[in-house]
Amino acid sequence: MSDGTTVVLYKSHTFEENSNIYYYLPVNLHVSFNGANPEISLVFFDADGVSEAILHFLLTWGLSASQEAEVNALLNLKLDDSVFVAGPLLVEAAPVSFKITGQSEIVEIMNRIFKQNSNAPLIPGSKLAASFRFSGEETEYVREIIKDPCKVGDGMIAMIFVYKTLVREGYISKPSEHEWILTMSLNGIFKYLRN
């Protein structure tokens, strides 16, 4: 797409006739917005003389209306004007569907203090909430990250989905399960705290 977003499409499967309907896999993981405001907060405070901080953010995914229109236009240009994108492919959340990965210190800290069992949202525009409470040296490290983006390193946030397709073997079609991992840089979270 013109903004660099890669969209993976699946054609609707039917035995009776050639389908003109396509669906997209989850795409465009990002911090949710309420109007013009990113839904993220970071509060620093002292608790019994110890410096602490609470980071809370909401994540969502999906194509915007303009992105979906662009996908439809590209699909029409490549095939014909009878084909269209009907929305997202039906997916399920993997057993562990939210992860923070990478080798940096902030990844290790966030994984250690993350207590929720959050599931990746299955509908575009739905939100996943994540909260982290930092204490002592962890709080000071968060302050450093806000000043220096390089400290986030290779940290990534991942949502993991499972979806099924039909695979044809001769005259028989069998369901096949696939995993789809949607990622964004951890800097995609902290950048909103640097303004």
C-alpha cells in the first residue's frame, strides 16, 4: 500500500462458483486512539519512599476506512471491479496471544512484572489493555528509555492469532491451521511518552 502497510488477502472458498470476496489477515497493530489522543498513560509517584510508575496502554489492529478503500482499488486494478475486500478473516487468539519479545533490559523487566492474561482482540478496532507497575530501579530505567529511544533495543510487542484454511488434496479439501503473528516495535509504545 502507499503507506508501506503489507496486507495479506485470502479469497473466500466455495465449491459452487468462483468467489469474488476477499478477507484480510490482522494487520496494522498500533496504540489505540480516542479522537486525536493516544490511549496510553505513564504516571510516576512515590510509595513509602520508593519511586514507582504505572504504564497503561490500549492496543488495536485493523485497516482504516481509507486503507480498506485503497486495498479494494488495488484489488480491482489487479483483477477486476467485481472483487472486493469484505473485512478481516475469521481468526482465533492463540493460547498465548500477547507477548513482549527481544533481548533488551526493558523486555525482561516488562515480562517479569506483566500479570494479566490478555488475549489478542479478534475484531478490528477492539482493544487489548496492558498495564505494568515499575518500582525502584525499574522506574529509573523507564525514565532513561523516555530520554533515549536506543535503550528499547530490539523489543517487540506481538499478538498471535490462529486461522484455518482449506487445503485441497486431489478431490478432498482438508482444514489446515496456521499461526499469524502481528508485531510492532516497543518503541511504538514509548514514542508517545516522549512528546
